[in-house]
Amino acid sequence: MSTGNDFTSYEIINTYRTLLYASSTTPSSAILNEGFTTNLKNIRSGDGTNSPLQISSDYVNINGSSKLMLDGTILTASASTLNTLAAGTGTVTKITTGDNTVLFTEAGVTVATAETSLTAVVNPTLSITNLYASTGIFLAGSAIPSTADIAAVSALTSVNATAITSINTVVAAVSALTSVNTTAITSINTVVAAVSALTSVNTTAITSINTIVAAVSALTSVNTTAITSINTVVAAVSALTSVNATAITSINAVVTINIGAITSINSKITAVSAALATSIANHLPLAGGTLSGGVSGTDLVLSGGLGLGTVTAFLGKKARMISGAAIVDIVSLTDGVNISVDLNSGQNFALTLAGNRTLDNPTNCVAGQVGSIFIVQDGTGSRTLAYGSSWDFPGGTVPVLTTDVAGVDRLDYIVQTSTDVQALVTKAYS
């Protein structure tokens, strides 16, 4: 809660009258967005009420018939009267003020009589040639020392002259040393400032490192038992290795003896590999050749494309290329605002929608290619799917997908041309 020293918990409508602002001395003038100038400006409250105070960049003025109060007392003298008093010379017989204070402002003013309880305030620039007092003269409530007191201090100063000289010598030496070390101190300060700045910059990184170190320390503590177990196993392996050293030496000797036989075997393997390569090249060309005769086998896998050419002329109009099941992989499409489909990468595809998406025009379209795209709603559901211009639906109407969470629709397509893919959506599979 606010204590009244600020406006933290108050609304502007309840506080604006207490705000002060400076404006032109002309009452009808608008509030200008400027600071103090050489022209006097009224100090007003937030509701537009003028105060007697006027301020410029050069002066402070009490406006009109307003009165100046000093320390609770209204000053009744005019400005001209005060100026005359401050500049005058002569003798003041008696000065009496309400608070027993007299102000000496200029040289040449003599006070003949003053009240015993009077407080004298002297202008700092006032020069006094002779000052006499029948009693003691006090400064800040303490009496000025007498001649005898001053003489005693002088004697004491004389006694301490040697010690003071010694101290001055030490001070001079320290000053010289400080002067010599100034450059080094400046350099150190520069380094400290740079380190401080670097420390400030690296605070976040240091905090992160501390966190990681703490985590590693905790992990190390947890793995102490496992580390001990590993050390036990290593010790056992080391002992076993020592025991088997003789056997290992024997094996090395056998290997050395068999190097000749191994070399001979390698030579034979190289020769056989060359012969096989030649045979394969002659009977089953890798590319650019002609494969003649029949090919048979239990499982025949072809990598890459299979060009049939005029196979129908060879086999007849009813070409049965596959016996049994034909399996085509389902390729997952990458979800995104725009979804790409490369028909060269597969035939059947699957897509899970995580937002409202657009299925872009497919690439590498070959007339006659067919396939399906399984469209699945995510855990939120109600996802929509827009389509590129190549997708062609019956009647030109874009289908609306199933909105159920995890709902499944199937888009079946056949490529007519490279820019026309006819499609049909079957909705709401379980």
C-alpha cells in the first residue's frame, strides 16, 4: 500500500490537482511542451490554479502582492528596501529581529549594540579588519582560543616539528610511489572493468554450466556402484589376459606359420573373383545390354525401372506379369503447411494432418499411374485440406474431410496428364 509519498496506488483523476507544471504567464495561453526559458513562467497546479511562484532559466519571482515567508516569518520589507540595506554603510545602533538574527552583508557596517542572545550571520565575502569583544567570541558554539591557548599550541607544534617533518617525508615518498604506479593502476582498472563486463555477459552461460555440473555430479553419485562393478570386471579381465598370455603367444606363432598359406588362398580368391566378374558381365549385363532367354526363380527382385518394350507382342495380349500378391509400399508424407507429393517416390501414401493444410500439385506425374493417399486426422480433428490446381474432383467440387479425431479418409487417384490428376475421396473409414 502507498504511504502517500508517491502516486503508486492512486488514479490520475484523484491526483492531478496536486501536480505542478510551468506555463506561460499569459492566463489564456495553451500548455506548451517546452522546458524553462528566459521568460518567466507561472507554476500552476494540475487544475490550472496559479501560484505566486514564477520561474525562468535565470530568475525566481514572487508574483504580485504575494508575501515571502522565511522560516515561518513573513518578510514585510520590499525588495528595494532590502537592496538598500545590503548596500549601505554606516553604524547600526541596535538591531532587533524576531528570531534574534542580524545579517552583516557589506563592509563598513558597524554594530554598536546587539542583544546578548543575538545570532550574527556574516556574508562570506565580508572582510573584517578588527574584531573586538569584551567577552569571548564564539564560533559554532565554541569559544575562540585566547592568546595563552594559542601560545601553548605553538609550543606543542614546535615539539612535534621533527615528527611532522618525518611524516611529511613518508607522505612525499608515498605520493612519489603512487605517481610511479599510476600507469599500472590504470591498466589494472582497465583489465578489471573488462573482466567485470565479461562476467556480466557470461552470467547466463555460467549458470547453465553450473546446472550441467550439478547434474553430472548427481549422475556420478548414482553411477558409483556401477563404476565399482565395472572396475571389478576390468580387474578380472586383466587377470584373465595375464593367464592367457602364453596361449596368445602360441596363436601368434601359428598365424606366422600360416601366412604363406593365407597368401596363397588370397591369390586364389582374387583369381576366382575375376573369373566370376567376367562371367557375370558376359551373361547378365548391368546396363545397356540385352538380356536374352528365360529368367526363373522363386523370388525375383528388380531394383530400378523395368522397361517392357514390345513385351505384349512377345507374350500376347494377355500378359500375366505377376502371379500371387502385388505389394506396393505405403510412403509417409511429411506434414506441413504445404505438403509435397513426389509420384516417383511411391504409389501409395499416408498423411496425418496436424493443422489446416494444402496438398500441392504432385511432381513426376506419368500418365496411367494410379494409387491412394490415406488421410488421417490427428488427436485434435476437424483439420481441413486444400488442393493444388492439378487435382481434379468429380463435378469440380473439393471434398470435405471427416472431422472426427483420428478419422481416416482415402483419396484414390489416376494420372491423366502431367497436369491433370483425377481423384476421388472415400470418407470415414473406421
